[in-house]
Amino acid sequence: MHKDLRIEEIARLHRGNLLPMLKQLQTEFGYLQKQVLKKLAKETGIPLSQIYATATFYSLLTTKEKGQYVIRICESPSCELQDKEEILTAIWEELGIIPRETTRDRKFSLEFSSCLGQCDKGPALMVNGDTYTNVKPSDIGEILSRYHLREEVKQ
Amino acid sequence: MIDSPLALRNITRNIDKIDPESIEEYLKTDGYEALKKTLTMKPKEIVSIIRDSGLRGRGGAGYPTGLKWYFAANTQSDAKYVICNADEGEPGTFKDRILMEGDPFSLIEALTIAGYAIGSNKGYIYIRDEYRLSIRRLQNAIEKAQQSGYLGLNILGSGFDFDLEISIGAGSYVCGEETALFESLEGKRGEPRIKPPYPTESGLFGKPTVINNVETLVNIPLIVNRGADWFKEIGTECSPGTKIFTLSGDVARPGAIELPLGTTLRELIYEVAGGISSEEKLKMIQLGGAAGHCLSPDYLDISLDFDSLAVKGLSLGSGAILVLDESRSIIKTAYSLAKFFCHESCGQCTPCREGTLQQKEILGRILSKKSSEKDLELLERLSVSMVQTSLCPLGQTASLGISSAIKHFKEEFLSYSERGI
């Protein structure tokens, strides 16, 4: 019930502009579940097909549950030249996941990303909103531990 | 920014020189002088200055900025919009990011001048979500400009109202195409519209809209302050002004640099970027990002300006320059381009949706040495169809890097396909 009320509020807040609604729903609920999209369709009068089409159009929106932290590795030609494969190996060694996979504890997901605009400082990656550049395979352990730590502090 | 004696610091004058979060520091470097001057003039006069300057769009198309403003200014409407296209996503490009991170107030001042010139009271900056620092700096700059009376109602007592809003994307390359950007700003899938009507007639929410790239806009305060004649003295006759080039790949000093239009690739790669970073020789240059042409070293002396390139069927694009040395595989680079466009095609029109998929599959075959010579022919025919029949610039340019790579490095492609038979 509480969730439904929140969806109503978000729908009103963005006055018919679907994309900001979807972004906010994802921020608050983690991902865009089917029930959330259905409720949004009912609330806004926007056809569910259109809502789903928009939700699945953008790379940063997701209708599937992902890890709490999404690691996004730049796949542009400039970063491709910079030992990106070794970074992927280092992540596999730390977390046991390959691109498009999520760790069992749902803490991390790994994805590829289009150009992150850090082409002179490749390879680049983002973890949620944080950008890392000139990443070396030996940096991966330390980068990931920051997010493990953040969890411990919260708890 | 790359340190070089060739560098100019016009639009990049404040980067790393002032605190980008301080409006006081911006004001000390002639900040908002151009807006003050603008508000004493008629909107028509401002449009004339920009037209006279010959400023052309820095987002890739090179369309005359003053002409866009002129059309929008002369269209009657109850509402008009000014939009800054800050959805920088062209692989190899980061010029707009450094401008927004390093000098956000210049952009905001420019948009306010644009609003006054065309008779608009509302502007948007559409920016990609990945540019978090740029977003923070712009938000801060907008708030400070509002608090100091440079944005909002009755700006500096002139009676002119103008406000700005930041709209953040959600991960889509095609949203950098202007009409797809309008769709996204309206909250929908970012699918490009059919043109005409052009944005100056019917853009955001169907209203007359001027949409300019970040780098284009930051030229505006300088042109208003220093005059069209000053601007025309830099660069070439048909491509006046400077351009920020972003160098990446196998060069000794990758990074961004502001240079006059008309600089050669040779100067950029060997003088500015310090040449090739390894012991290897230069093999390939991709000019203008993923949507640009792959060139051989024979092109080193080409002048980087809109017209010299157009004569050769090339384009400056975003000003991105990717350099590969002899150790690199052209096939791998071509496959990487194909993968990128296949992922980013919006799927609306068939030549692009199917064409980008087929490019990826065929190049995948070539890469795994399972192709025949016919596959190269197929790629070339596919490219012609995509260029001629795709709806928007994404589809029209998605095969250029690949077809030009085949043209200049055919031997390498053939060596892969022959072994595979």
C-alpha cells in the first residue's frame, strides 16, 4: 500500500513526463518491477506498452533486479586499447562474475558501457555514480573494498 | 588540457585557471560582461553579430549558428526554447565535459544570451547521467546565477526573464541527435523525428527551439565581447574560430587541446600530442569519433576545417582523434565500432536496425576467420544502403568507420578472409 502511494506521488510530481518518473522509481525501488510499471500505467493513463518501451530503451534503466553497485566498464575503442581484458580478469578474481552477471549476495553487477568520456585516461569504469580512470588490474581490489566498507559502516 | 605552444586559450581560458564553483572568480575574468552588453542591445543586433562571426556548430554538423538563431528569432510563437546539447557520447570525445567541469558559468551566460536573442524565457541543458561532476558544477552555477540576478525574473533590471533547467539522460547515444533529444526531454523513447520540420520551427513540445552544442555556446560570450571581426581572424575563412580536439589511443600525450580550425592532423599528432607513444609507426587515425572515417597516414597533411574535409567526403565530427599504431588490429577496431552502433541503434528504421546488426555479424565472422571475400563486398553494399536510407545521422554514419577502414586497409581484411576459406 505504501509503495502504491509513493508511485502516485511520483506520477503527480513529474506531471506526465515519463522518463523522470521511471528514473525516480528506479532510484527508490532498485529496479522497475512489472507491478510498479502496471501501477504507473493506471495512475498516469500512459499505456503500459509505452511505459515498458521507454523503460527498456535506456541503458541506465532496468526492469531486472541488479546488484546494489553496478560496475560499468567503458567499451569504447580508446579504452579497448588499454588492457581492458585484464581489468575484467581482476574483477572475476575478486567477485567471480563476468559482464552481465550479478554476485550471489546481490551486491555487485558487472556491465559494459558505451564511451564514458574519459578517453585520454583509459581504461575507465564507473561504480554507480563514481568514475575511475587509468584503472590498473591491481586497483580493482581497493576500488571494490570501498563499497564493501560502505556497507559495513551502514550496518 | 595538453600543454603546447600551439594551444590557444579562448574558450578554454578559464579551465584550471579559476574556481569553477565561484561566480565571483568568473566575474573577475570578464564574466557576465557579454550579457550586460547584450541587454543594452536589440535581440536582432545580437543575432547579426553571431551571423557575422561565421560561427558554426561544434557538435559535428557544422551548421551556421547565427542562421539557427535567425530562423528561431523570426518564428512567431507563444513559447520558444533554448537547449544546450550536453549529451556528449561520441566515443573518443570529452571536450564538452572539460568545458562544463572547468567553466560552467560561461555556458550559462551563453544560454541566457541565446534566450534574449531569439525571444525565449526558458532553457534546458540536456546532459548525460554519466557526467556527474559536470552536472554538479552546472547545478551550482545555475543556483549562484539565480541568487546574483543573472537568471530568473527581470535579469539585471532589464525586464528580460530567463531560467534554466538541467535534464539528465538515462544512457543513450542516439539522444545526442537533436530531435531524439527533444523526445527524451519530453520523457519518451529517444527516437529521432523526421525532418522537416526543423527545430527552429517545431522543436521541443512543438515550439520553435534553438539547440546548440556546449562548445558552440561557449564561443558566444567571447564573440559578443570581442566582436565578429576578432572571431573571424582565427581559423580559416569558412571555418572561423577554434576547435577543441580530443586525442586518445597510441599518442605520447593524449588529452584535449584548443587550436585554430585549419590545423593539420600532422601538427596535432606529432607536435601537440608528442607523436606515437610506442616504437611502432602510425597506422590509422579515426577522425571525429566512432561515426568518423578511419584514415591512413596519407591523410596527415589534411587541414582540419569543415570545408577542406567536406571536399574529401570527410567530416570533422566532434573533433575526436583516435590514433592506432602498427601493432593494432584494424579488424578488432572495426568490430568494436560495429558492436557499438548495433547496441546504440534505436531500432526505429530498418536500414539502421538491421544494418548495424549485420555489420556486427559479418565483422564477427571476419574476426574469427570464418568469412569469405564476398563478406567485404557485402559490407560495402550494406554501407551504401545505410548511408542513403537511414532516418538519422546515427544510421547514416554507422558504417563510415568500417567502410573507410576496408578502403584504406583492404590487405588486412583480405588476409583474414582468405585464411578463413
